[in-house]
Amino acid sequence: MTSDQKTTSSAPMLVPLTVSPSPHIKNVDTTRSIMRDVLIALVPALVWGVYVFGVNALLMPLICVACCMGFEYLAEKLLKRPNTVADLSAAVTGLLLGLNLPANKSFFLPVVGAAFAIIVVKQLFGGLGKNFLNPALAARVFLFLSWPSKMTHYPAPFVREIDAVASATPRAGGAVSTLDLFLGKCGGSIGEISALLLLVGGVYLLCRKVITWHIPVAYIGTVAVMSFVFAPGFFDVNYMLFQLLSGGLMLGAIYMATDYVTGPVTAKGRLIFGVGCGLITVFLRRFGAYPEGVSFAILVMNSLAYYIDRFVRPRVFGGARHGKQ
């Protein structure tokens, strides 16, 4: 072999470069797979709600899911948009809304709530990815303001082991222990009563990397600190635990505040978002006219998510700082 041949053979092979438009970072996750994981994570809370409240606790979420998917199909058909029912986002909205409802026989609530969530909050703003409020939470607040007596009528638990005094949600005056709140032996909305099972679902979502820790930890941590410091009796651990385990805080912090569309996209922004949710929740619970503040707090921060992202937007590599030339 000649020296020229040796040089040629040792030269690196040129691999053709494929040029394509962004995004250049690929991921196997899809909207459908993410939504499927959220549905799986919510199953334990749903099963427990059915066990505690009976068949109505199953009917309300099922009606919500069916109506949300039906309204999404009809709205997209009317607006001549691609059909997105198969991505399961409407099913997640329906299940979250259903878990935020009481297990009574007001079956018009899930129908009206589903219509408001899908048609008004989601589709009128352009569909998935374009709504600025969480559809399930917006629908819950709409129903609460429209029919407060129906939304706060919590039936007595169906299970004998649970004291009948828990028929009132703890935040509305029901006297239950911290352990009962943690396990779910209390009254309230269908999916908010068991902090333990909601945390189990949250761990599943973290392991699946569907959500990050920033918003739940910042939200729950802020409520814990502020409730401990500003408790009526000052530095009251029992009061702090009561605030953490009641009123749907776990459901809101883990499953709804972490919504991709209505929350910040940066880690720093998510921490600010979570702290803001926590501060507003404690303020509304302590000084507001309503016993619960989670839904209102998250919706307020949803409306500020865009500005939070602008405030914490990182510096472009090689460029000037944001806001400077």
C-alpha cells in the first residue's frame, strides 16, 4: 500500500448533514401520552371518592369527561378545526372538573361546567395551548359563583367508618382530625379528600417526568410557612397541617397549577408562580369571604404567567441582557 493510499484510508468519513427546521431536540412524549399519565395519576383519588361517597362520585366525573369530549368535538367541528379529542386533553379537563365537584345529585353541574370549560375557556381562545386560564378551575369557579348552594352541598360519606360530621367540608366547619384529612376520612369534593392518594399520584407524575417539583413544592411550602407564622394562635403546627391537608390544596398544587399551558415555562418562573399561589391562597383563606382560596389563587396566577416569563426570561447567549441594547 502506498503512502497516498494510507493517508486516504485514514481520513475521516464525511457524513451527510441533514438540515431540518426546529425543534431540533426530539422527545418521544406526546400530548396523548402526557394526558394519559395524568389520568392514571388521578385514578386513586377517584376510586377513593367512589368508596367514600358512593355511585354519585363516579357519575359526576364520568358525565364531566363525556361532556367535555363531546363539546370539544362539536366546537372544533363548528369552527372547522382539526379534531383533537383523541389527545385526551378534554378527558383530563373533564376528570379534574368532576373531582372538584361534590358527589350530590345536581347532574346539571357537570354539563354546564364542561360547556363553560371547553367552549368558553378553551375553544374560544383558539384551543389547546392557547387558553390562558385552566379550563377545569375556571369552570369550577363559574359554577361556584353561579350555584353556591349546590357547589357546597356535600353529602354525608357513604362509608360507615367515617363520622357523619364530615358531611361538611373541613374548611366549612367540619371537625376532623389531621390523620383523617391525610387519609381521606372527611367530607368535601370528590377528589380532594385524600391528601395521601393525591401525593401518590403526584409522585407518579414526577417519576414519569410529566411535572417538575418547582410549582408543587413552592406552593405547598409557602402555604406551610405562612400558615405556621400567621396562625390565629401563632406558630400552631396543627393549624398549618390543617391548611395543607384540606380544601383541595394538594389537588390544585399538583394537578392544576402545574398545567403546561397556563403556567410559566422556566424553573425560576415556576417557583415564583408557586409562591404567588401560596401567598394568595393563605390570604384568601385568612381574610377572604369564601372558606377556600385554591381555585381563585391559581386563576389569578394564570393571568400573570406571561408576565412572569417575561420577567425571568434568560439572557440570549452572546446577546445583551433582556431589556437592554
